[in-house]
Amino acid sequence: MIRSVLIPADFSPEFDLMTWFAVGLPALGVKRVVLGHVVEAAGMEGPVIAAEVERAREALKGASGPLTEANIEVEVRVASGMEPSEGLLGLAAEANVDAIVCGSHGKGAMERLVAGSVSEEVIVNAEVPTLMVRFSLLATVDDPADLARVFGRALVLTTDFSAASTRALMTLLDLPPGSVSTLYLVHALDPSLEGEALRKAEQGAEVQLRNMTDMAAQKGISAHAVVRQGDPGQVALEEIDERRASGVVAGTRGRGPLTEALLGSVSLTLVRQASCPVLIVH
């Protein structure tokens, strides 16, 4: 169960949106939020670093108001002397959180090539699930907290029947009772299949999805199996839009420096393009 989360802080206007989003996280079982910041100390001397760390701590305390008012336990932690993603992952391990909650700009390919993406680096290397929400989505709603509160109203879970997909399902089923209302279990068949090969693939997928829907039913969740042929990322995005999904869950197969290869194109596509928050499970 996700009881504690780390939220990276950079003190931008987008970070303010994330704190308001986090106000809705108790609906998913969250009771403790760790606000973390990394001071990039390259070229700084010791006293300057110490002053920056203390300044960051005070700023984090000042930003915690909406969370404490929502009766959420808040901690502040500051690291220094590391790359942002490395420092944030270190803080997550140090604070022993169950998940990381990040905002994302949903950068295009050229922006990522030039500037990289801290949020995607965090996803790839995190030891715990990561809940991602695009800043552009947060900016379009009256109350960002509602996006967290209704995350489980209509969930899409993409599955290729791998161990990572199973872990994603188990994480979802471990959310508090009543927090997930409707679940769409989506499997994309190889677009190159046809004839008898396609028929057998459909039958095999239906059997595995039936087992998954039964598991969800035991948790009181209304689950529906969806089998479609096509590119997995595109199929997932189409289902999200057609179902008006409030959230999406996906598994990823590994961690490491080769983001595209290890995180997988489906997970990256969802993080960058989904019209709802995305929970990535390793």
C-alpha cells in the first residue's frame, strides 16, 4: 500500500501545483509526504552550500501549508552535491517512501535531447512506483487535488502479461478499498498477426485477462477486459480517451541508464502523452 511518498521540489510555479495535487493523495492511502530538494553545489564552497541547504529547508517548510492543513504528515529533506535525479532517488531511499510523485513537462524529443528530463530519469532508476502527472494537465483544472482524489474512478491498466505487468496489477489491487471503481485491463496484440495466429493470440489473451478480472472482482472492483490489435502505446492512449480514464497504470521491466530501452516505449508514451496521471510500477 502507498502510505508515504516523496515529492521533488524545485520551487517553481509548477511545484505549487504539485503541492495542491498532493492534497488529494490521502484518497489513495497516502498519510505522509516528504518534500525533497537537491541543491546543485557545483563550484560552491562549504559555507555557501550550507546556506543554500538551510534556505531550501525553510522554503520547503513554507510550501507545506496546504498539506498540513489537509492533515498530511510532512517531512522536508534536502540533499546536495549530486545530480538532481541521483539526489532525489537518494532522498527517497533515505526516507523509505513507498512511491515518488513527480510532475512532468511532457517534453518533446528535441527538448529531451538538449535538456534531458529529471522526471524520466527518476522513473527509470526508481526502486519504488512513480506517479507522474503533467504540469499542463494540472494547470487546466480548478482543483489539482481532484486529479489525485479521482485517480481510481476509471483506471486503465496496460498489460503484456509480463512479471512487471503483474506487479502493476498487484500495486493497484493494494490501494485502499473503494479507491478504485472501474478498471479496464488492456492488452494490445501484435499488429502483424493475422488469420489463425491472430485467433490463437486473442484466445490466449482473453484467458489471462479473465484471471485478472477475477482478481479485481475479489477486491470489489468492476473490471473489464479489452483486447485490441495495434501499437501498444497507441492502443493505450486510445483506450484512455475512449474510457475518459481518470488514471493509468503500467509496469516497466527494468532500471538503468538506457531510458528508452529499459522503461519501454509504452510507459514513456503514457508519461509524455496520457490525458491523466500515470502510475509506473517496476
